[in-house]
Amino acid sequence: MGLNHEKKVWIIGHKNPDTDSVCAAIAYADLKNKISNIRHEAKRAGNINEETRYVLNYFHVDEPELVTDVRAQIKDISFRRLAGVNDHISLKLAWELMTTENVVTLPVTNANNQLCGLIVTRDIATSHMEVYDNRILATAKTSYKNIAQTLKGNFLAGNEHAYFTKGKVVIETSSPDWMEEYMEQDDLVILGGHFKSQMRAIENNASCLVVCSGFAVSQEVISAANKRDCVVIGTPYDTFTVARLINQSMPIKYFMTKNNLIQFDLDDYVDDVKEVMSKVRHRDFPIVDEENHYVGMISRRYLFNTQKKKVILVDHNEKTQAVDGIGGADILEIIDHHRLGSLETISPVFFRNQPLGCTSTIIYQMYQEKDIKIAKETAGILCAAIISDTLMFRSPTCTPIDRAAAEELANIAGIDIEILAKNMFQAGSDFNRKSPEEIFYQDFKTFTIDQYEFGVAQLSAMSKEELETVREKLKDYIHSVLKDRKLDMVFVMLTDILEESTILLSAGEDADEIISRAFAAIREEDGYLLKGVVSRKKQLIPALMAKIQE
């Protein structure tokens, strides 16, 4: 089945992703791409932990791209793909392009397609209405080619690739004698078909002659002009028209805006773009890519039909756990195994929530329901996710369905569950080289109930020694988390997988009271020993919430 790469759906787990969150997203993207003609891509909402990294490396699966915000971006909407122009083109050509394209702004780019400036209709009006300097063509370093094109002229003598850089523009008004008084060396002279006037202008070292009204130019004049490097341009326009048009031959480089350009990146968020546009009264704004190459122009009207990013959420349905900007995204599906949370959607969505130990178990069921063959690598990461979320079947959240799924997946992947589990947990519990922050946010979730917002981190290890290392690093750090994130309470579960018990650290004014009421536990040094408690989802969170509600 061919995939439509223009339409994309992101599949993404919760912040501070664990192995289930990442592996479920990868596997579900694979399944959706096999049963749908729309491209689905797995993403992650945070840094992966060492356990997950071990799993992905072991099964040779690429790490999903990091996404920190799912609001609509410039690259998600349609905008004008207007080509950039060279800064040497004439004002007249710029005006013609604006008329043809029905725009008021032209982007000016260099040979590498990088933005150099902008020329707008106001700039062209300025050149007509506010320029009275008869040396402006030289000051602007106008090319003779521009002059010829603007006047629909032909080169009769001289170097057509040269530039008019000195002198002023003068017009013959009477006999050749006027030149002695008014003309200077290097001037550009607009004149008619008088042989004597043409020769006198050349003898006075004019840089260019513009011969009007289609008058013929003798070979003698052409030869004299070539000897003195004088450009001669013949034009069908009369003197009045030439005088009116010639300023339009100036290069846009002289009039364009080059500094303090307001531009947007393809990755900029539409909300932020709207904010900038509301404060700046420009009609159009340039867009560049990550390498600062120009890609197009955008105006306010293009923002009216913004297409939201389409996302599928796995392993969570709490707004506080979702990637930033979720309120501005179009949620298509939610696949989860947790309690119903606080996420709201504008329209109905496909929502699959089962009381299982792992989201990856649900994904495996969906492969079976769709009768889609599962690859060894995909089977391996799904099995690893089940092992992780159920603590190798020790967690009370684990069901016979989870265990059966893990065993079937292990058989497909050709792996030994116990060996994989031991290596995974060992990789995930290597805390010595990590900072308190890295350890704490390895698996951290926030929850909201009534007026309380609290967070719970969980770290699992195969030995007391490893957990003791974590305990020393986090016992003071959790108070910083409480303050920085403005939470009411913070809890850290230090779970001993083999002993099937947890040391619970806490911070917050009401934390101790709620723990003691929820578990009838006694504080030991800086934490509470909770025997038989290994599951955040099924044992800790329900007990804490019940006491908070009381």
C-alpha cells in the first residue's frame, strides 16, 4: 500500500518517556503504515532513559525524533511559494513581476538562495515621487542592460555589461552648444537624431547616449563611441517618455530594505507568528528554512486556514503528561492502559483503554486483530516494553494477557525473557554517572486531583545498593523540583524489583500525612518502606488520590 507522505500523523507517548511509551509509539506507527495509506511517524516527547536506549540498540531500532510541542507550525500551512529575485533587476521589472504575481512584496535573494532584502510597492513609489537627484542613476550603480531593457532599447555601441557609476542624466534641449554649459564628463545624455549633438556628446566624454524615437545612428557615431568606450542605446520611445521611464531602470538593491528584516522559520509556531504579525503592519513576511534558505512568503490571510497537527497518543491520557501544545493539535486516537485522565478533545476520537499492565500489550492485540505479521525487531521491543512496565510480571498491574503476549513476542523475536529483563534493568539502573536531574526525570509523571497537583517519579533496580545511590542523590533534589515546578507534593518510588518493595521519598506540606494515611506506613529516615508496592499506576496513585479526596 502506497503511503501519502503529504499527510502525516504523529504517534507520541508521554513526557519523560519510559520504554512502553517509546516502543508502543514505534510499533503502532509500523502497524498503521501497513493498514493505512497515510504516513504515520513515531515521536517522543522527551529524552529516552538508558533502559529504553538499551532496548532500541539491542533490537537495532532507530530512536524516534524528539518533539517538544505539537502546535501548528509554518511548515504545516500553505503559503506563497514566490521565487526570489536578484538585487540587480530594475524597478520596472520588479513592478511587472508584482503585477503578474499580484503581490506587493518581492523577496530578494542571492546566488545561494539566501534572503538579502525585500522590495515593496512603496519603495517603487518613492523612486517615482521623491527622487529629484539627476545623479541618482549613477549613485545606484545602474547597469546599462537595465537601462536598455527599461527603455525597450538596443545596444548600438559600447559594453552592454558595464554600469553607469559617474555623472548625471542630461537631456538635449536645443543646439549642440548647450553641452558646453550643461554637460560634464561621464554624463548620460538623452537626445534625438542630430548627428552633431551625438558627436559633441561623445567628444565631451559622455558615458552613454540614449538616442530616442527610433532615430538611426550613423556608423561614424558608432565608431567614435566604441573608441571612447561610450555606450549607445537606441530606443523607440520619445524624449519625454525616456525621461519619465529612465529612473525605473535603477536596481532594486538601492531601494530595498536590507536591515532588521522580520522573517519566520518553517519551524516557527503559528501562534507566535500571529503575535508578531499583530504588532507589525507589514503585508508580507519572508520564510526561511533551517539553513536560512528562502522558501516563500506569508501574510495574515494564510493563517486563517491553519491545519492542526494530527496526533495519536499512546500510554497516557492526562493533559499534564502530554507533549506541550496538545490543546492546539488534532487528536485522532488514544491508546492507553491507565485511569481516565484530564485530556479533552473537540471531536470524538478512537479511544482504546484496557486494564492491562502495558500499552504494548494492546498494540500486540491490534496486530493480531488486523492479521498483520509482526517483524522480529518490532516483536522484540514490544516484549521489552511489557517486561519493563510489569517489572518482569511482578507488578500487580500484570495480567495473564500481558504475560502471554510477552511470551509469544519473545518467541517471535527469538529472545530469552529473563536474560533480556536482567540486561534491561541493569542498563536502566546505572545511576553513578548521572546527575540528580537526569535520574529524577527518567520516569516522572504529574497528576491533578481537586486542588492538588503532584508528581511521581519511579526508579527501579535489581539491588538495594543501586537504590541507595539514587536515594542519596534525590533526597534533597526533590525539594527543588517541588519549588521549581510549583507542585503541591512530589514523590519518588525507589522500587526493588527482586524484593518487590518500594522506598517512597516525599516533599510537600501534606505529603507525609497523606502517605501515612494511605499506607499506614512509618517513616524511616528520609523515606517510607512500602512492602509489596511496586506499581505506580495500580498501587500508589489510587491510594494517594483516595486520601487526597477525603
